[in-house]
Amino acid sequence: MYYLTSAEQIVWEKLASEAILGKLTPRSSLKGVRTALRAHFHFYVGGLLAGLDDNQKSWDWFREGALEEGGIFNAIMVAYLERHNGRFQMPDMIFADPRPYEHFTTVPGIIDMRERFVRFAASSLPVFTAPLTILDVGCGDGSLLILLLRRLIAAGRISEVGRAILVDSSAAMIDRAADKLKEAFPRLTTDKRHGRIQEHAAKLPAGIDVALLSLAYHHMPWDDKAVHLRELGGRVKDVLLVEMDGDNDTPEMGSPELAVSVYQSYGPIIDSIFAHDAPIDVSQSCVDNFVMAEVISFLTQPRGKRNDYHVRRDQWTQIFSENLSGHHRLGETTVLTSEGCEFFASHWSK
């Protein structure tokens, strides 16, 4: 993963100001921009201009950036703007329709990531003798939870699943998850909590055996993570985290460091979605109504309003150790890695 020095950030901001005024073009020499980050810089300026509705200049910067080494994300941005009349367009609700998410779960890299995670969890978790109570935060369609529970049964970690508490902001998703779980485990009791974990953490019952936090806690800024992890910690014995190692929580909107982080984090993900064998309309829907919604939020919304706040791996360790009372980290592993993008799993227990 690449990082900008403080001196480079100053240079980038100065060059971006000149680009917005039209004094710097996409084909300029870009003195002071590292060769390895030229595509990132084009993305940075293109995003600023798109946010200002300067469509033609935005397209020009993205198009030229697509020609740079590692410029695939710029090409993706050009195609996105062409589908949306040159504008950033946010969906009314991410995952209002579960189908784009379900397509995402079938991308080969995501399948491999999930397999690595459940293998790690099955070897790290203890044996539970009583029927398991498990909490799934941001449960999606329930497919990861089902995969995890089946692996825990096969590994002899559990003999029976008693109760699954499902939390998700999409009513369609949570209903889909409950149906799939009942089909997989007919004796299971499902407890549906529609909304974000921020609304439910303080109301959860005590005595939860395992909490699955898979790509869920990055939807709130650092301070909110701390608050709700403290509330969760007193109710849960074992916590399983799956998250992206990204540096886009604290950088502010419009900053070079945020653009560089987003470019490296999301470019490989979107590329893998389009590379997956599926009807083009399904792939586009997955990108436009899911991943690009997060990208646009980063580029156009300030902290406190945007919908994602990934933190670095070392920062996850810090926030867990400070706010999960009595819990200790028992294990951690990388579950997916590509150029500039990494996901990891972590197990904390008390």
C-alpha cells in the first residue's frame, strides 16, 4: 500500500487547485507526483471535479489516468460516469435489493476470503457444549453465517445452533437471511433486529456466545466504533472480526490521502467484480448500487455523513484492545490480499 508524505500532500493540493482553475491539464508533467501514484493523482482530481459537477474536466482526468500504469480504476470511473450522465449518483439505499450483494458473494476472491475466514474461525474458537447463541452484525443474506455454522459443526466446535440474532439495515436482506437460516437449521430460533448496530448494541441480551462482525463496523467513525464495541463487549464472549485494512476513516473529504486510500482499496474489488463471469447488467448493478456508492460517499461527503470509515489493521487492534472489556486477541490472519487491498480476520475472547 502506498502512503503520501506531508510534503506530497501539500504538492497535490496545490496542483489540484490549479487543475480546478484549468491551469493544469491531465496531460501536464505533474511535477512532484511520484510515478507510482500518477494514476492515483488523476483519480484524486477527477473525483474533486466530479463532485463540483464539472463533468467534462472530470472525464478528461479519469480518461488520461486510465492510460497510466495501474490506471484501471480511472477507466472504471469513466465507464460509471458514462452510465450516469456524467454525474455521481447515489442509490436511495445500499442493498435495498439483495441481488447485487448476492452477486458480490459469488466473486471468486470473496469466496476464497470466506473460506479462509471460516477455516481460521473453526480452528480458533473453543468448543461450545450448550446450543450456540450467535450474533451476526450486518448479516446480509446470511450466507457467511451459514457457512461458518456448518464449519463449526463439522469441526466439532458446536453440536447445535440455538439462536441467531440478525442485525442489518436492509429489511430485504434480514428477511432473506432468516429464511436461509431456517432452511439450513430448522430448529434454529431467529431474532431479527432491523437497523444499524448503533441502534441495537445497548439492547442486545447478555450471554451471547459469538459475535460475527463481518464488514460491518467500518460503517461508523472511530468514536462510534468505540462506543458500540464497549456496549457489545459486556454481552459477548467471543468476537470474530472480518475487515479491510484501509486508511480512510480519519482523512477528510477532498484530501489527497483519502483519494489514495480509496483508489488502492476499491479499485481491485471493482475490477474483480467485472472480471467475474456474470451478465453485465448484474455486474454493473453490483458495482453501481454497492461498491461505487461507498466510493462516491468518500469523495463527496464529509466525516459524520459518509457511510464508510475503514481503519488500518493496527488501528483495529488498538480500538478493540481499548474498548472490548476483558477480551484478549487470540488470533489473526490475512484472508484476502491484492495490490493495495487487504482483508484480515481477528478473534478476540474473554
